[in-house]
Amino acid sequence: MSILIKNGRVITAAEDYVADIYIEGETISAIGKNLPIQADAVIDASGKLVFPGGIDPHVHLSMPFMGTFSSDTYETGTRAALFGGTTTVIDFVLQKQGHSLKDALADWNSRARGTAVGDYSFHMAVTDFNEDSKAEIKDMVENEGITSFKTFMAYKGALMINDSQMVGLMQEVKKQGGMVTVHATNGDMIDYLIAKHRSEGKLAPLYHYLSQPEVTEAEASCRFTDLADYTGCPGYIVHMTCEGALNGVRNATRRNQKVFAETCIQYLILDASLYEKDFEGAKWVMSPPLREKKDQQALWAGINQGLVQVVATDHCPFMWEQKLMGRDDFSKIPNGHPAIENRMELLYSEGVGKGKITLNKYVEVACTNPAKIFGMFPRKGTIGIGSDADIVIFDPEEKHALSAKTHHMNVDYSGYEGWELTGKVKTVLLRGTVAVDDNQCLIDKGYGQFIKRKKVNGTI
Ligand code: URP
Ligand code: ZN
Ligand code: ZN
């Protein structure tokens, strides 16, 4: 099967030009002006933007967490991602403490294989670093194509590792050619503040926010950065939310070490005033919590200064019924928020549309950098000859509103209900097949492939 996309405005991280794109099978085989080629199908992209499929390197699908499971499966989550212009996601396999990495991988494979609609890959979350799990790192990198290892400096008793485990893991991961990523917040301090608020009868969602002040994230981000510098291991901080963490990392990385930072769309456009809405604030109970307007400004600036390289989602949806588990106690509200479908359109409308970032920066942080940082470039993350034909055709003028009534995520509320956006995903191709067109998904569950990733060295 061949497809010719004609006359689109092609945007990559570095370029902006009008051209035709010729696709044969799963990959792009020619790009040029007025290509003199016949194809099985022609798509007219005149007046539209054409950019690489988005990559969301931080999602949680069917994730067991806080006594329940995130409500999007690999089927519903990756399909919703496609509707929003994201063609590849990276989820987190969670090692169970006392069990092996291999067992955890088998568990996640059983959820994803034959179920995913869009392409996916895995980070391995190491929650119990010991001699046995240390011995498994090489196999993950060499044979499984899993080259990033996630750590949690919070969620003690479930996911958190201590600093000695962190240093040991970094040394092994560096040796094997991988990267350590981190949820960087000070778990002990947060647990102290949660206990204090609960003992004082302060149980509303607002106290979730007040239990995770900026210092908890700034301190842990700097500690992580220092340990990464000491070990020489490439590092990546997930879901950075605040000025304190950003400035800490800016200072620490004057040593020219290899540390990347990711923020998520919600931290750029939502703020902590939402926690004042009584229990409705549970919709935005996530960790770290939303911050202040000054943090949004710092993060947009961090993107433009190249200190924040990725905008992800940390998509971790829960039905309202699940959020109600914490009606009488904020510490029991499952942490997480839905955005896998909304990231590309929100970032375009709020970022490019409002003049905060350029179109090239948009593609860089939403598509290209995640592919480069996590070892999928140039197969994914760009429009180039030989790359997978993962392509979004986007109308930059179309206005539409976000709503739980129309979204495709398996969650019964939207964190952005009624938001008016300019710019809409029209057609999405995944590996040369039209996956979404005219608000319809045209591919079935099982089409999504696991993407094995290459070794990474902390440079892009
Ligand atoms: O609130 C969040 N972020 N839930 C998902 C787990 C995590 O910490 O990323
Ligand atoms: Zn996290
Ligand atoms: Zn997460």
C-alpha cells in the first residue's frame, strides 16, 4: 500500500516547508515538492500542518495503584492517544517489591500484547533494587529493548527506593548503557506532612497539595541530580512542576552532566487554585500537585531555554467513583489525571497559539526529543526518509471544545471540561496506515506494536 500526502506544511523540530510525502508500506520513502509519483491513495493536506506523530513518554495504562487500577486499558488509552495525535506512548512496568523485573514485564506484556491500538514501549520501574534485580538490568537493555529505569523517591512501602539503592542502580544502569528516570519528591517529608494534616482533621483535597510543597520536589530533584553526577549515569526527571526544582537542576547541571527534565501539559496550564473547589478538587489530585502561576511561567521559560526537553502527560485516569475512595480522606484519593488525548491539542492551542513556543519547539518537545532521549530516533519522532510513517495532519484554525462527553479516554470527567481550543487533529497515520480520520478510528486493537528501544547515552 502506498499513500501520497500532498501539499502539507511539513513541520519538524528544525524545518518548516510545503511538500508532498510519499509513503510505501510502513515508512516514508520520498519527500519533495510536487512529487511525480502515483500512489494507491492520495491525501490532500493543503492548508494543514503535517508533523510527526506525538510521543508521550509518561503514561500509566491499567496500572495497579492505591488499591485500584487506572481506568484506561492499552486498548482505550492508545486509541484515545491516536485521536489526539499521539502515535507512541511509553508506559511503566512496575516491579513488585520482593519479585523480579522479568515477572513484572510478563505481567505488563500480558496487558498490552494484542490489545494496544497505537505503538507503545516500556520503562522498567525498579522498586526493589537488590543483587537479583541488579543482575536483570543487562537483559532488559540487551534483549528486551528497555533502556530506561524508573525510580520513585516517594510512595514509601509501595514504590520508593532509598538513596543507597538509587546509587547502586545508577552504577549498574550506566554500565549497561541505559538511563535512570525519577519521580523526584521527598517521600519521607511528604509522609510526615500527610500524617500531620490527617491528625489535625485536615482531610480535603487541598491538603494533598499542602502536603507536597515545592521544597519536597526541589530537594529531591537536586539530590537525584547530584547522585547522577556522582555516578555519571544519564538521568531524566519526570513530571517537573515548579520553579524550585527547575532552578535547582539549572544550577546542578552547570557541571555539564546529562540530566533531562520533563514537564506535563497540566503543569503548564492549570494551577493550584483548583484545589479550593472542595471535593471537586479530587479531579486534579496528582503527584506532584499543580503549582502556582509563577511556576507555569518558569516552566514555559525552561522549555524555551532548553532546560525542559519534553512535555508529556503522566496520564493516569481514574473514574469519579474511584476518586470517591478518598471522599473523607485526601490521602486515599487515587493520584492521577487524564490527558493522553488532549496533550497535543492543548500544547498547540495554549503554547503555539498563544505565542509561548514556536511550532518547531512544539514538535521538538512533543515528538522529537522523547524519541531521541529514549532511543527511538529517527525511526520515531520526525518526518524523514526511512522513518516510520507516523504522521499527524492538523488544522491550525479549527476551533473545538474539550469535554468528557466527546473524548475517547475511559474516564467519566475531563480536567479541561469546556476548554475552547484552536487547532485540531484531523488525520493520523501510524506506520503508513490511516489510523484516525474524520473522528473515526480505523484500526483495530492489536495493531499497536511494542517498540524496542536502543541504548541511550544522555545526549540529544
Ligand atoms: O499522580 C500521579 N502522578 N500518578 C501516577 C503515578 C506517578 O507518580 O507518576
Ligand atoms: Zn510520579
Ligand atoms: Zn507517572
